Amino acid sequence: MEQASGGAVRLTLCDITDEASVRAWARETSAALGDAGLDVLVSNAGILTPGPLEVLSLDAIRHEFEVNVFGSLAVINAFLPALRQARGPLPFNGPSSASKAALEAFADIYRAELRPFGVDFVMVQPGNMRTGGPAKTAEALRVASESMTDEQRRLYGEAFDAFATALNEMQGSGLAADAAAEKVIEAVEQVPAPIRVPVGTDAEEILELVREKPDAELDELRMRLVGLEPVQPASVIE
């Protein structure tokens, strides 16, 4: 391929479930690119594990996540410095949001697979709630902030501090746990069973916005919700 393209294309094999291999690949590629950096990263490695969720082994599902999710994360994170070099800076709740999105996808699958057996699968989507979590959240935010290198703090520090302040303030307000429990009981007793149940006025408003607003507006709303000013996107291709 390299010969056929006159050196414009180079093929490299990498096990994306091996983080050390991914980082070595990124270093080698970044060195070859030099000061120009990386314009585009296409992270499209993936495998398929078909079958009903009840039948599939957890090891098989876990391996697919290792490749399709964590492997992609490893590739993206490893190449971010080169992408930033070509473009510029890139909210900070990724693992939580991504894991909940995965659960929602599982809920859609379970709902379809269990319907023939008369089993309903309801997705409860709570908004901001008053729970025992604020202290844990504040500690997790502190640890994340203190674990940053000087370079990471230069890149993310100011924005992350604003995010942490907004999140800590949000954690102290919201719907009480007993009120949320009543909403869940109401959902369980509904016939037919609902597919999604927003719990809390803010959850209802957010779900309505998701249905009505384009992605670009939603991105801005997410940023403002956590105390950050939306960043104007860089040009995609120059």
C-alpha cells in the first residue's frame, strides 16, 4: 500500500485493546507527522457479537466493549495531542455519560428481546437529585484535578474548575430521593408500561430539548449547564 501510494499511505497493525501498543503507535505516527499534527482521526475498529443478551456470556460482551468502546477511547486519547496540534482545544463527564448511554442501548435491546415473554423493560431517566453523592462527587473532582500534569492543567484546568464548581452546586439541589421513588412506583404501575420515564422537571425539559433541538444547540446547552462557555468550532478542512 505504501509503495502503491508513493509513500502517502502507510499501513500499521495495532492491537487496540493493548494501551501500551496504541500509545507506541501514536508516538510513531506523531513523529512521522512532525509539526503539522494530525488533521483527521477515523476510529472505526469494531467487532460484532450477535445473540440475545441472556444467551451471550459476559466475557463475550466484555470483549466487545474492550474493542468497540475502550479500544476506541485508547486510540482517540493517544492521538489527541497530534489532533490538538493541528486544530486547537476540545464537558468532563465522559465515563458517566457514556456508560449511561450504553445502558440505554441495552434497555432498547432488552425491551425487544423480552417482549415475547410479557416482560416490560422501563428506562427511568432522572434529572438532578439530592442524594448522598455530593461529598463523593466533590472528592472525585478534587482527585481528578490534582492528578493532572502541568500540561493537562494548562489545557483543561480552568474549564475543569468551572465544571467542578457548577457540578458541586447542582449536587446540593434537585429532586428528593423519596419523591423520585414515588415517580418510579407510578411508572411501574402504568399499563401499558412506558418506555422512558423522566424523573424531575429538569429531566422532562432536557428530554424535550433532545427531541426538538439540533445537535449543535444541544452541545451549547450541555456546556452552559456545567458552567462552560461554548467554544466556536474550528474549520473542519482548510
